[in-house]
Amino acid sequence: MTDVRQAVTGDIKLGECPIWSEAEQVLYWVDIDGHAVHRYDPATGVDEQRGVGARPGAVALTAEPGRLLLAIEHRITWLDWPSGEVTPWLDVEEPGRNRFNDGRTDPAGRLVIGTMWPDTKARRRTGAVYSIEGDGTVTPLLSEIGVPNGTAFDPERGVMYFADTANQIVVVADYDLETGRRSNAREFLDYRDLAGKPDGACLDADGCYWSASVYGWAVIRVTPDGVVDRRVELPVAKPSMPAFGGADLSTLYVTTIGDAGSAPSEPGRDGFTPGDLLAIDLDVQGRPDPLFPTA
């Protein structure tokens, strides 16, 4: 079994959206139901957090270290890490309905992010996926989404990956980097014969897709032709999203779900706790996330 260690443990309700800052050599990540953004420094082992007063769904890096693009509830905001100040920018949907969930920047720096009805047990398909430009232009890409997840981009192959967790299918589509449009969507991976369901994802340097198998106690690697060639067993049942980090981008960080979500968490194994941020040293490397442009 691949060695898995606790990077951060504690009262973490719903860990999500880890993203490695090469400039700062730290990992940012969010606790959605804990209403906080975290910053973990592996050199010191210190994990700091900033309360943001509502549910943060995703975070993106900008060219200014410590200045983050943050999706909270239905709006896009800026977070100044040193001060903890949150500055509103865009209201994307009406308040009191959907909340933001999975999102990341595409190779051109756009934020591509989805929304969802907060109570997944209701099985409502009110969510959507949006592309957000640096000038504030918002373009809808998808509608009638249950739980948006698994967004990742492969510029070498010109494709975008996406998963609606409720459907248990990972889809791949051609992606036009100039326009930010997707086309020719087709099935990439059918999760119905696998343990768990597709949650967050990232790509490694070889273009392989690493998917968090929520409820499945694992992350899996899928080759570009859709073959599962690796499974890393985890000590908690509900991993939510992986991200490569560390000095050479060969450490896989995995956020997990604690006492939140649609179903109670099973106890962790071997002293691990649901909600822990996990770290796994691998023999493959990731790729850095593109930066969102700032004025």
C-alpha cells in the first residue's frame, strides 16, 4: 500500500479544492461547511485558516501571491490572505439557491466553475457550469447539473474533463482555448463498475487523470485513453479532491469530507479522521495550475 500521511487533522467538516502555489510553496484549500480557507505550509507543518463567513466552494491563484480568487455561495470574490479581507466582485446567480462547488482555471486563466443545490439528498439538478474571464465576463457552459466535479484541462490534447457526481460518469470534451467553449462531449470513464463516485480531479504531467473516489476509499489514475491503471487506497472513505504539490510537484494532496455532506462519514482507519488533509509521495509529477489574471 502506498504510504499515506496526515498533513492536517482537526475539526474539518468538508475539505475541498486543494491548489498548490509554486510562488509561495504552500497549499491553499477550503473547508466548505467550516466557512474557511486554509493555507498549509509543508516546510513548517503549519496550517493557517481565514474565516470567510459563508461556504467557499473553490479558490484560484492569481499572479499576486496571497491574493486569491474565491467562490463563495453564489458570488465570486477576492481574498487578501494577509488581512483576511474578502472583497465582493461578481454575483453569478441569485442568492439563497445554489452554491459554488468544484472549479479550476483553464490553460488561458479563465475560472471554470460549477454550482449545485446544497442538499444533495434532494437530487435537484439546478446547477450550472460557468466560464469567468479576467474582465468579469461570465459565460454559461452547462446547465441542469446535479453535483459539478472533476473539472480538469489537458492543453496538449485540447480537452476538458468534467463529472456530474450524480451521474457517475466522467465526460471528456474538446476544448477551444481561444473561446473557452467545449464541444463533442463523450464518455471518458463509467464509475458505475468502480468503488465510489467521481469527485474532484487533477492531471499529472503525463496527462493522466487523477480522480477522488468519494465513498470509495481511494484515488484512481486514469490514462488519457480511459484505462484505470492505478488505485491508491486511502484510510478515509470520502476523498473529495486531489492536487499535486511540493517542491517538485510529486506529492499528491487529497482533501476529504468530515462530518458534513449528504451521508455520515464512516470512521477512518489507522488513526486517520474523516476531514483530514492527506499527503502521498508519488513517483509521478503534477503540473502547476494557471493563474487567474488580475487588473
